[in-house]
Amino acid sequence: MLANLDAVVARRARVGYNDTPIALYGTRGRTRNRTMSEASRVVIIGWDCAPPQLVLDQWLDDLPHLKAIVEGGAAGRMRSSDPPITVPAWTCMMTSVNPGQLGFFGFRNRRIGEYDGKWIANNSAVKHPRVWDILGDAGKRVCAVNVPQTYPVTAVNGILVSSFLTPDTNCEYTYPPGLRKQLDIVADGYMIDVDGFRTDDKQWLLDEIYRMTDKRHRVCKALMQVDDWDFFMMVEMGPDRIGHGFWKYCDPEHPKYERGNPFETAIFDYYTHLDEHLGELVELAGDDAAILVVSDHGGKAMKGSFCINDWLIEQGLLCLKRPLTEITRFTADLVDWERTTAWAWGGYYGRLFINMKGREPQGTVPQSEYENVRDDLIARIEAITDDTGRVMRNTVHRPQDIYTGPHVDEAPDLLIYLDDLDWRLGQDVGNPTLHSFDTEIGPDDSVHDFFGMIATRLPGERQLTIENAHLMDVAPTVLEILGHDVPDHMEGCSLLRD
């Protein structure tokens, strides 16, 4: 039977996880055997939102350290979760279960039965053991740095440094607890994320992304050398931040691209810098370590933003209490719920909710008509056109068709991917047109893509099979590499070749 996180924590207490701060200075280099024919350790380097069509297809020759991994192993595209966003993607990867099992479908999630009730999926929401939990309970030493959904921190058999949902570095964001003060010294002020990265001050943003990346890697290089770890994982958020901030400056196919702009090579230059850090991490890992470089999803140019709630109003499915004369943030108090059939949340994918009787406080759709209404909505959404009148390549999912698990009924009634994810969905109302080329969240140049990347190198003869890889395959792959049984509840399959 699958143990929930509380049980995992209780087991950690029984095996005596150590809260003693770790000495980061005066340590010696690794003494592991570097000539082993099989992997005795695993290193995962996460590049959030790294797009395979750029990193693997176009720039690989300019990324010598990544290229060395690819030439010594395998690389390719890796299918993300549904939806393909940071939360839930990294946790799907590390638990090898789908969002219907996890119980969250994005950073913010709706409280069922409430029109304006929302909750944020942080570490407290993760009830399934992640790879480092399983390995730690088996006595393996682990280190995880900046993996999304690790705040608030919990005990591990090793080291944990939490991620961007951490409020700031004044709170306890490390395990052991005393480690954060040491990290601040190592990094000259550790930096969790770039606050306010959706900004028009692009030079400031570029400088901050580099500063964050360099500080994180300084910490990772130190942590790699202070413990005799078996599993090491870090996630760098810089690729995500630079993609959303600079895509229109770098991609000639972007609708807002201007040739000759001062940031034309910003994304490429950042990846060459990231590759230098990768080379240093691989060197510190040693020759007996299996290396996996992965992204949780891809990225690409944003073609536009479609105002989904304004569209629902036009369709007569969402009714407001009064007409609007300007763009207004969509909130529940604007809605005449007794005349409303459906409403939506926006983002890189759309979440549509049906105002069903017996579930919503002022539901209008009888349960007996629910499926008919849902079918009608799917047909209407599939027919949505772009600003030129072209019917988009839209995909609409019923959660029951893509998820399994006890939380399927907590998912949105429909998940919407517009134009193969080329268009995001905006949820504000009162827009002058349905098609916008700005976003309500601030400057943003890119959207997510269904496929991230994976590049791997294993010591010895065995390698990984990358074809048709899914991110839920990563966790069982790590466990098999380290000789640990794969739990029955995991949905992915090991990529390790026989």
C-alpha cells in the first residue's frame, strides 16, 4: 500500500535522520572509485522549461558539456505532464504518478464548491513519496536543491534546499535547518528566484537571472563535495525565466520580434553559460555517476492570448451583474451565478468549470445535463479561431480521460490547450477584443510546450532508451539504476535498457 507523506516522515524519524548542520569548508574531494563499470550514484540536473528544439536540435554543437553527455549516452524529447507546467510536472516526474493521484493541477487550485476559493500546491500538498524519500528510507544519502514544491521543507536523509514557493531566505528553507546560514555565506546571499521577472526592464532581468544561476551553482558545487551522497538533484529556474522574458527578442518567428535588438542572443548566451556550470557539476559527480539532464516541459513563442471569459460571455454561458467599460480582473463577485453556465481560469492552459447544481452554491446545470453541457462546450472550444479567422488546433480534455486516481473529480471540468499551446488563455473580462497580444500577468513572450528534453549518460555498457520517454519514467529509472525495486504504484517505466 502506498505510504503518504506523513508516514514517510514518521519512518525518517525512526531511522534517525540527522539535523546537525553540515560543514561546508575544509572538506576534501571525493574518494569514490572513478573506474566503476556501473553507476553507483545518480545526478539529475534540471533545467526548467528548457526547449529541446533549441538546446538539442540547434545549439548542441555550442554546448560542449551537454554534447559530451549526448555523445556518450542518449538524448531526445520527453513528454511532460498534463498540464505541461512546473506544478505539477516536477512532482509527477519525481513521484511517477499523474495529477489525478497527486490532487493538484497547477500552482493554484480550486476549492470544490467555492466560486472564489483557491489554494496553492506547495510541499504540504505532496502526499506521495518522491525518489529521494524512497532512497532515503532505504539508507541512501540524498541531496535535492531547488526542486519545485519542496517548501515547507521536510526531513530527508541528507540535504534539502527548497524552491521558488519559498517566501524568502529569512524563513527556514533548508534541511538540516542550520544549513541556510552556511549557504548564504557560500553564495554571498543565496537567491531562490528572480522576484518580479515579468518586467520591461530587460537588462535588470538578464542580470538577475545570471546572478541567481551563479549563486545556485556555487551552492550546488559546495554541496556536492560535503556529503557522500548517492542521489543528487538540482533544478535551475533560469531557463524558464529567460524564456518568458526574452523569447520575442531572440526568435525571428515570434510576432513581436525586432531584428537587431540588443537582446537578440540573450537566450543562446545564457545556455552557453549554463553549459559551463553543467561541465563543472559533471566533473564533481565523478565517472561512476549516472547523469540525467532534464526539463519538465518545453517552451516556444507565444502567438497571442485568448480572452476565454469574454468568449464565454459572448456565447451566453457566463453572465455578469453589470456591463464593463474597461479591462477588469475576473473575480467571483462580478458574476450573476444564477444565469451562468460556466467560467474559466486562464494561463498557459485553460481550466473551465461548469456551474453544476449540487456542487456549486448557485449551480444552474442539473447533474443530468452535465455531460451534454460538457460535450457542447468541447465542440464550441474546438471551433475557436485566431485573430485571422483560422480555426486553431485546439484540444479539450475531460479529466476522466487523462487522469486516474482519487482526485480526478477535483480537477477542472475541462482542460483547454489552445492552438497546440501556441496561444495562452487570459481570464480577465471587459477586453475590447477576444484576441490580445499582451497578458494580464505582465510582459511574457513564451508559452509552454508538451515536450521537454532529456539527455543521459551512464557509466558502463548500459544506457537509456529515450524513444517515447515520459517524465514519469524518470523516477523508476533512477531507482533501477541504483538497484532499488520500483514500487507498484509508480506509473512510469524504467528507461534502462536490458
